[in-house]
Amino acid sequence: MQSLTRARLLATAVHLPSRYRTMGEARARIAAAGSAFTPPVGLLEDLTGVRGVHEKAGQEQASDLAVAAADKALHAAGAAIGDVDLLLFASCCQDLVEPATAHVVASKLGAACPVFDVKNACNSVLNGIEIASAFIELGRYRTVLIACGEAPTLYARWNVPDRTTFLRALLGYTLSDAGAALLLTSAPAADDGPGVLATAFFADSGTWRACTVNAGGTMHPRTTDPEHLYVHLHGDLLRDAALGTLSLVGDRLGPEAETARRSAFIAFHQTTYPQYLEVIETLCLPPDRCLPSVVEHGNAASASLPLQLVTALDSDRVQPGDTVALIGLASGFSAGVVFIRL
């Protein structure tokens, strides 16, 4: 009889670009663009609770951020790229439409394994964990590398004609660039052993219009309109969808929601500090086991969950044997939770 296996998390790593843009610098960039509306001093900080974000270098690609994090994860695990049986590039952002950015990452790392992209907005990494875990449990692959390269600062709007446009573009100023990587491998599924314990996902796709970046697809394949390059937030639709998704998280997860509250550490996707507080209140999460990474690092898209986990590990907030909950919330809208015993 075949023994049961589980996907064990060997290493998690994050790469943050050295360039740090404060909200004061963001305001100055709006003014320098000749905007008809420039927010008052301190308004960006007051509305978002974010101090600043990380920005990649001009010629740096999403794949470069992913490779930097992947190198760290492989080194931390004492593994080589030749040990990897499958490479997933899981990210909102990408180097180009064709081919899959996973091939670019694999080429830069020197990988010779199968690769493909996983793309589901800010849940991309979480879905990558779901896929990697399923493959490992089935015995299809033994070791899977999930690499993420996020460069969403490219979608921020700098020429602002009026206050209404500024408010619609607000979340774009909290977007932050980052690389992340997770290395998972097969391990025995012992009752108290480490590994991915459970996953749960759902979506409310009727609200996909609430938050969009329009360029790069069949709707606007050769756009010359800069409006299509910005993050677009659609007012009440966005808020109603976000609140509805949070309610669905609490309603549909059932026992998983209670398990999350008992976890040693809870990471969840964050866009602003007010949204961070709203998630804690709506889902009844214990604040002392959560981490407001958005304040110092902004919204790192799908790299935000690995960023919080790495921060918790580095600060000894979690130890081997602890169970952590990773809660994903993404435009579309989709949500999910992954439980991992370290």
C-alpha cells in the first residue's frame, strides 16, 4: 500500500528592491507630472496608512525579482535548481504576454524541469501552493518551486486631473514591487508532522469589473490610451464586492475560519491599513497573531503573504511545529485559505 504524502514547506524567501518610495515622494511625483490636482500634504498617508513602497530598478523585470527570491529559497533549503521537478511562476505581473514568464525564470535559474504560469491576481501565490500541494500529494512531482515577481508600481497613475480621479487611483500608490519564492517537497503525512494541511477556495466572479488593469489582453490588444495602463477602481462596486467577499470568507469557510483564528500566525492580503483593520474585524481575527505589513511595505500583490510569513519567521513569532494560516483576497473576486504546519 502506498504511504500517504504531504507537501512540506522547505523554505520561504522574499526579495525587496532597494529603492523605497515614500508617500511624500509619491505626492511630489504627482505634482511633477503637471497634475491639475495634487493631494494635500499628508493625505496619502492619512487615507492609506502606508508609509512607503518598494520600487524595482528601471530595467529590472518581474522575472528578475522572482529569480532573486528563488535563489534565496534554494540556498536556505540547501537545495540546487536541479532538485526542482516543477517550477511555477505565480504572480499578477509578467515579463511579456508570450511565452509564460515561468520560462524566463527557469532560463535565468538554469532549470530544466517543466514550468508554467499561475495567474489569479493577488491570490496567484496561494493558488500556486494549492497546485503544488496537489501535485506532490498525487506523486506527480516531488519538489516544486513557486517563484513570484510582482512589479505593480508600473500601474500607478501620476497625471491626476481631478480629485475624483485621484480617489479612484488611490490604491495604485500603495502598490509595491517584490519577489517571493516557496520551495515545497514531498514528506510523510504524519498526524503531527509538517506540511500543507488543508486548502479551501471560492470566488464571486460576477464582480470582476470592480478592479481592473485593462491593457495587454484581447479587449485592448494594441492600446495607445494610457488610461488602460492604470489600476482602475470602480467606486461602490469595489467596496460592495470587497465587503461581500469578506462576508463570504466568514460564511463559506466555516470550520476553516475557526481554525485560522487558532493558528499561531495569520497572514492575509492587505491593500491599506484601514482594509487591514476591516479584515480583522469582519473575520474576528486575533490582532496579536496578525502583521500589518502594508504599513511599511505597501501592497506587494501576491507576494504579500510570503512577505508576512518571512517577517514572522525572522522575528521568531512562529516556530517549527506551529500552524500558520494564509488567507488570500483578490480582485475578480476570489478568496482562499491555506493551512501549513511549519
